[in-house]
Amino acid sequence: MDRKLVRPGAEKAEVEALFILPEGETVIRRELSAATGRSRLFINDRLGSQDAVRELKPKLVIHTSQHGQQKLLSPAFQSEVLDSFLPDTKLLEERDARLAELKAVIAEMEELDRKCDEIAGQREFLDFQKREIAAVDPQPGEEDELEQRKSVLKEREQAGECFRNALDAIHGESSLLDALSLLSREMGIISRLFPDFEQEHAAVEEFRLHLYEIDSRLRKGPEHLGDDDDDMTLDDIEQRLYKLSQLRRKLGRNISDLVDLAAEVEEKLSFLDACSLDRKTLERKEAEIVEKLSGTLETLNKARKKAAKELSLRIEAELSDLGFSEHVKVHFEFTEVPLHDGVTDLRARIMWTPNPGQPAQPLDKIASGGELSRLLLALTSLRRNPGGEHLPTLIFDEVDAGIGGLTLGSVGRKLSELAERQQMILITHWPQLAGLAERHFSILKEVVDGETFTRCTELKGKAIRQELVRMAGGGQQGEALADKLLNQR
């Protein structure tokens, strides 16, 4: 809603309606803010939604206007009219459900075909990727693990050289062990001659023995100091890392992505291999739905044809009451509408012969505005009351457009019959119809201090006669018609 609908200077526009239903009162209010343009809807003073009002509408109001007449000219709407008079609307729900299922399966098949075509175009490249990855067979985290093992092997290689150098120092040309043995022997003689050197002799001897232990451990090599279960040599590791590096460069991905890519490629190729089987499964499902849909449509179309005959007779009877010739003929013509290969629905179109001696023609080709008004009134009269209880208020907005003379009397009688069945609000410019009402309201525009206001005022007593006189054209003829209409009530 446009904020311009709010009167200049006002904070908001507000429309409120009170509906009295068997279960209690319902108040619907709508507000439109001039500042923000925001529209809010309230149902019984609680914030509501358009969907909530849309659900309430069928039991509150049926609005019939000149717009409704134009809808009658649409063959699609005419088909909907017939469907609304079917004794069992579950058939329509079943058809729509089957159609929804069918569309879903077709969409699934189209998506399957699209994906299959897309992957089929990549088949050669996928096979290439699969072969390249399979040839190297990279494993998750393998590259990091190899680098770690490579580092360990390099450290052991360096340690081996240190071990050899240490042994050379112990057993070289100037043997450290021989020198220590000589030194220990000499220090023993000295300590015996000079007891004060006993402590130094013990230190030399202790170090000599410790050096023998060091020598023994160095001879075992670095391998005994840690796990040496690696079955790969440094060259093996370097070659493996080189292969992984080549694969990374060739396919443009890191190792972890290559592992995922292998699974992705396998999945796509498996999908491509299964495409044919999956499509056959969907085709079987499609055939099953089509078979069920065909059965539903066969039952539905039989019901339509039966309802069309009954409704045509009822419409003819109503039109006769509304001033049409007793020879008026109405029937529904059906055309096939393809829904799927081998599946057709029937669309109904109203054909009629308003006057004898003429061939039946489509309603939308020959009906005048007045004829459409009366046909709309006839259909409204025939509308079913599903619950047999509360009926919504009928609002006829100039449904009498295009008619006059004696026809007004027929229309007036039909409106009176409807008004006995349910509440009716009739907007009309004809005094002949206004005179039939139980309550009268005059809607006028007036200007106050430069601003235009629309007033709706209930008329009583003499005010009713004055308004009927005005509608009848005034003067003596207007007064005579007004008096006649009031006396006939």
C-alpha cells in the first residue's frame, strides 16, 4: 500500500470491520503509517498476516463486482466455476497432488540428465585423473610423514659420522685409551709412593673405565639408540616425495585435495555408470504416477460432465427467473488440455444460446455487460453452503450494471431471495433495487475547509424517500416512483 493513501497531515490511515459470526465477534483492522509506509494487520487486536485473513475470507465475505463479470469471460475461470460445483472436491486435490508428484519426478529426471551429460563430457578427463592418482596412490598426510621420516634418516646419517669421528678420537694414531691406560698405571705408582695422589689416581682410573664404556656404546652405532624399523631408505623417501610432487604439479592440487579428488572422481564415474539404472527407476516411477493420474482424471472428468449437465439446467432456471427467455440454453463445452504425454485434462467453457434460433456460442464472445451481471448473480445464487450453517456476507458492487427496464424487477426478486438466505450489501444506482432494502445508507463526498471527505450515513424515515426520489430523477415522476417502491415493500 502506498503511503500517499494517508490523508495529508494525518499520522496513519485505518480501516476496521466487525464481523459477527456464530462463534463470536471478529474484528479486523488495518493500519497504514504515513511516516514509514508500513502496513499492519490486526485480528481481534492481535497482529495478524495476509495469509490469516485470506483463510478467514471465505466465511466472511463474497465480493461480486464488475471485475467478477470480466473474470467470467475467461475460459480458465469458467472451468474453475464448474469445478467449484463438483460434489467431491477431493478429486481435484488428488489430481493436483498427482500432478505435483509428476512434476517433481520430471524435474528429477531433467536434473539427472543434465548432470549425466555434464559428467559424460568430462569422462575422458576424469579417467585421466583417476589413472594418474591411482598410479601414485597418495595417502592422507603421507607427504608430511615422509618429510618427517626423511628428517629422521638424515639426522641418523649425520649421527653416524659423529660416531665414527668419536671412535677415531679414541682409537686414532694417538689412542686416547692407550694414553689413559699408561696414565692410570703411572698414577698408581705415584699414589703408592705419594698417598696424597690417591684421589687423582682414582679419578684417572674412573675416567678410563668410563671411556671403555663410551667406546663400547659408540661401536654399536646410532641405530641402537632409537626405532630403526623404517623399511625405506633415504633414496626411497626422496623418490616417493618426487612422485607426489609431480602428481601435485600435474593436477594442480595438494596431496590432501588429491585424496579427496580421487573419491570425487570415483563418485562421479560411479554416478555416470548408474545413470542409466537411475533413469529407468525414475521412468518406472513416472509411469506409475501417470497411470494413477490418468485414473484420477478419468473419474474427475466423468464427474465434471455429470456436474456440467446438472449445473447447466440450474443456470438456465436461474436465468429464466432473471428475465431471460425461457428458451435460453446453457451448456459446457469441453476441450482437452495436455498435461503430459498421453495424459489430458478437460477444460470447461460456458456455451450459451440467449435467444432461440441462434447457434450456441462461447460466453466470452457474445455476452453483454447486463447478461454477464445476471449470469454472475445466477452463479452466486447457486453457490453451495458446505457446512449448512453460517454463510458469508454478499457484497454486490454495481452488479446491476448494463441492465434496466423489466429486467430490474427480475434481478430485484433474485437479490431479495438471496438476502433472505444471507446478509447482503448492494451498491446500486437504481431506485428499483435500492427500494427493496431493509436498511439504507447514502454515500456522499463533501468538502469541508478545503478537504474532501466521504460520508456513509444511514437513512431513515423521510430521508429514504428523498434519496429514492433523487435516484429516480426528481420531480413528480421521481416522487411517484419513490412512493410506488416504498408501498411495494
